[in-house]
Amino acid sequence: MMNQYEAVFIMTPVLSDEQIKETVNKFERIMLDNGCEIIHQENWGMRKLAYPIMKKSSGFYHLFEFKANGTFIKEFEIQLKRDERVIRFLTVALDKYAIEYNKKRRELKKNKNNEENK
């Protein structure tokens, strides 16, 4: 049974663009290698943290929305913990309302981008 999840992780601010891409690709590969279906992902870029983490006051945020077996999540979070480039992460199971909200949010964003590109 595939459930839908959302995972946001924060990478240390000292990474280069190349290292950020490498980190994101690593976790994308882990998901795909374990039979997950990636529905959506967003790079939120550098953001200020609400409080310092490991003496860092900012970090690079990345979001994945995906479908996976519940057993995969524990393994995925272990991989996130082991990666020294990741300073925080949160994985959340989505209910039908959250899934619907995310679809609407993506549509609005897509429509807004289309309007700006005209």
C-alpha cells in the first residue's frame, strides 16, 4: 500500500550549488531505487532559520512530495540522519485534504507562472 508523504530537509548553508544538487539527487535516487513515485519537488532556496541549528542561522530548503510504502520512511530518515550536509528534516504522511491542498497550490503556482511569462 502506497501512502503519500511530504519530506522537507534543510541543508547546511556552506554548500556550493553543485553540492546542493548532488545532495538532492542522492535522495531522489534513494526514493526511486526503493520504488517511490515522486509527485513533486521544490527547491525553496536559502532561508533564515527560526533558531540556530549547529551554529547555523540559515540553510537550503528542499521539499519532496512522494508516494511510498510506510516501511521505506524509516530507512529514508536514517539516510537523511547519516548525511552530514542535512541539518534538519521532517517527513509527514499526507491525508486526503493535504493531498488536495497541495494539488491546488501547484495549480495556482503554475497558473501564476504562466501569467507572468505572457
